[in-house]
Amino acid sequence: MKRSDNGWFAEWDRETTNGGWRPVLQLDGHAPDFDIWFSTKQECEDWIREEVIGCGMLPE
């Protein structure tokens, strides 16, 4: 089985002068970020756990 480095992580924003933590989804060759910001890494990781990982697929 191939090891995958795909998944969610919290990243400190280096691109704006505001700074802040944002959730990022790492995929093969692509890492989309989301336009939601947190003041701490803990808040960002809690959001990922509760709002992303803790949510299942919606019914079709």
C-alpha cells in the first residue's frame, strides 16, 4: 500500500500582512486553501476536526 501525504493541516499565512491560521487540504500536486481565518493554530485545527473531518457525506 502506498503511503499518502494527502490530508488537512493548519498553515500560518505568509502572503498577507494580516497573518493568521487557515485550513489547507493537501492533495497530490495541489493544495487548495480556504478563505477562513483563525487567530490560533488550535482554533484552526479544531475547526478542521469538527467541521470537516467530523462531517460525513451529504445524501444525494
